[in-house]
Amino acid sequence: MKTAFAPCRTAVSISIALNPKAGIVGVITPWNLPLNQAARAIAPALVAGNVIVAKPSEITSQTTIEMARLATEVGFPNGVINIVLGTGKEVGEAIVRNPDVRKVAFTGSVGVGRAIGHIAADRIIPLTLELGGKSANIVFDDADIDTAATEAVKGFTLNAGQVCSAGTRVLVQRSVYDVFLEKMKSAVQAIVPGENLGPIITPAQFQRVQSFFKVAEGDGARLVHGGAAAEGDGFYIQPTVYADVSNDMRIAQEEIFGPVGVVIPFDTEEDAIRIANDSDYGLIGTVWSQNISRALRVADRIDAGQIFVNVWNTMSVQTPFGGYKNSGYGREKGIEAIHHYSHLKTVTVKI
């Protein structure tokens, strides 16, 4: 006896995940590192298929204009990268409010980022916010002290301290505190304004940085080096180090945005983690220790978007960059950045 089997008739569905472009992306950038700040938002937005309306700072707009000109010169169609000049209040706010703009990337202050966030929330559009930091540079007693001291100084003097990821809080284990301070002092004395240290970009920021010298004195911080404007013409600030700082002082909590580092002692690993995380910001952190298990354990517990071990700030375009807490949200650079400039769509097909 033979058995016949009827053909099986079933419905099969497949789902495909697509990443449609966001559309028009608004990019609002600050006056520090203007070409870098513009490129790291514009590049992933373009890769995702969007077009750009960018507003650079009115103080440092030329590099962004030149980037757009070069893009047109090499073949970008007109209208893909658009630069609009003006102040944040007039132009930046108009970009965020424009109904055709479906995504905004902003780099700048917490106050402005919060204001943009309110507008974006009303419109229910996504944001990438990169808002600054007060990053902790943690030095344990088994670290390579010479290297850690030299790199710590680089951490708060690069671009005259006008970097959101500056390592301005240097946390040093008490058993090596005095030795580290001497080596740090030697390293900072080798930095000369006008030679290997640039100026503060704006007059207002120049005055703001100097105002913190009085704040530090009032709080009882010990001046190790600097603490004044440099002699001569230009908006130059002496590279400055304060020691014996407690983490509740204003100079340890507020982003100064100048070449000013504060040195804070700690006793134990738990102390270091507690102090590092006692901040409204969470952008980067650095851990110096020859005990890699400890370094990685501490790195895991620091509330920051990027952590470096035995090296200071070696980020590249491949590494995602972004913060926790008041340092913002979203990520720039890396493959993760592209996801912020597209909308995930699932298409299900019955076959």
C-alpha cells in the first residue's frame, strides 16, 4: 500500500530591517575646534543619506564654509551641504524649530543644549548633544608617574584647555601625591604661552578663565604654577595647576575651558571612583595603573562615555564619542554615529 502526501501550503513571512535617512539634519557647532566639530557630525549624516543645514559659531565660521566649498568642488551636488551664518538665537533656534529639519546635532554649552532639548522635545525629533565635561584623570601609586604627569598636563593644556574632553581633574593617590606634583610642575613649566600654548579664542572667555583664579584663591586651593594671564599681547593664559583641591570646590566642579588643572588627593580605589563620579559631567576618564585588572575594574565603574587606561585621549574616527549626565547623549564617530542619523524601519513581507 502506498501513502500519498498532499503538498503543504503554508504562509511564510520575512522581515527586513531598513535604515531610511532622517532627511534634513541641522548641525550646530561651537567656536572651539570648528572644523573637527563640524566634520564629525556632517560625515555620518551624509553617509546615512541626509542633507545638511549647518550653523557654525559666528566667531569661527570660516573653516566650515571652506569645507562646504571643497565639497562642492569635488562633486557634491548643490544643496547637500548648506551653511547658514548668524547667531545661535537667530539662526540656531530657527534651524531647530524648522519643521523640515528632522534631526539635530549640537555641540556646545549645557545651557544652550538644554534649551535646544526643550524645542526638540516639543517637536519630538531626535538630538545628539555633546555638552562638555570635567573629566577625571586617576593616578594610582603603581602608575608610571613620569608618563602620567606629562600626559596629565597635556590633558588640560591641549588647545589651551578649550576642549570638552580636557582632563581637568587630576586625582592622585596620596602615597605618590607629592612626587607626582613635582613632576607635574616640571612638565607644566615647559609649556610657554605663545610658543607651545595657544591663546584663548574670545575676550569673554579670556576674562572668564581669569575669574576662576580669584575663585580658587577664595576656596583655599594651593597655587602650584600659573594663576594669571601671560605677559604681553594676546589672550594668553599661563598654564595653571592648583593642588590640595577638594572636589566640592567650584574649580573642581565647573568647566573652566582654559589651561587649568586641579589636583585632588585620594586614598583608596573606592575614594577615586567616588570622587570621579561626583560630577555633573561624564565625558571621558583616564586610569593610570600597572595593575590592569584594577584599571579595568575602575574604568567599568566610572560614569563616562570614554575611558582610557595608561594613555590620554587616543580617540579616532573609529571610536564612538559621547557622554553621560550633563555631558549629553548620543554618539559621534564610529559606526554608532551613523545609526543616529537614520530611522530604523522594519518591513514584513508575506510570501
